[in-house]
Amino acid sequence: MDFLLNIDVSVFYFINHTLSNPVFDKFFPFITDPKNWFIAYTILYLTLIIKGGRRGRIAAVILILLVAASDQLSSNLLKNLFERIRPCNALPDVRILVGCTGSYSFPSSHAVNNFSVAVFFSRLYPKYKITFIVVASLVALSRPYVGVHYPSDILGGALIGSAVGYLFSLIVLRIEEKTNKRFVRIK
């Protein structure tokens, strides 16, 4: 176990120190803040409702449940279960580019939430899969870069979020299938 922890800390310092540069010092704190994504989220959501057809409207409703479920799972259940101290509170010489809270570290809620949404939309709109996964990966990578999560926090968060997103995509596809069958029978 110490071996894995040493790897985690070494990779953390590589991301947090070795990769540091003035461009990333502006970019990663910007993309890690959900407030900076509000306009993009709003446009995506309205596009689902207005131009997304039946699948888009179903996805828009389920998306709210998805984000609530993934966030509650990571922030209120798993973090309190694992109680892992954040690197910015546990390690010396961490470059902290955003506020370091006293909340727990594992899993990264940013990774859980972003990967749940990325996998959810990747299954519903596979044409944009790479874009969804790249954005989720950049947001996840931002967390150790800004000093608030270990790499294993984001890896665990990505896996958990991917599973949640996959399950919720099944719900949308099943609802769509049922409504399509009902719509065909009504005609």
C-alpha cells in the first residue's frame, strides 16, 4: 500500500510542480471553476431541449437527476466514507492555485460529475464522444494541477462517474425506446 501511495504522491508532484508553467497556471484554475462553465452548460441544456428532439428532452430531464446523484454520491457518501485528507492539507510544498478546503479528497467530485456527464452524453451522442471525454479529462487533470486532489482521486472519480453516466444513459435509452413504441402504436 505504501508503494501505491508513493506513486500517487510522485505523480501528484509531477503534475503540480513539473508541469507548472504560466499558461497552465491561468488555464487550469479557470477550467476547474464550475462558475466559468455556466454559459456553456446553459447553451448545451437549451440545445438539448430545443434541438435535441425526443432524446434531447428526455436527456435534459435525466441530466438533472444524473448530476444530483453523482454529486451526492461523491460529495456526501464516498468522501465521508474514505475520509482522505487533501494533498494541499497533507503534503509540504504544494502549489495551491485555488482555495484548499477542509473537505475530503477521495473521490474528486469534479471527476465524478464531469465523467458521469461525459459518458452519459457519449452514449447518447457518440459523434461527440471525444469532445466530451477530452473536456472531462482536462477538468479532472486540473484538480491535481491546482493542488487539491491526488491523481488516484481523479482516477477513482473518473471510474465512478463513468459507471454512473453509463447507468443513466441506459435509463434515457430505455425511456426513449418505450416512448417510441408507444408513439408508433398510437399512429
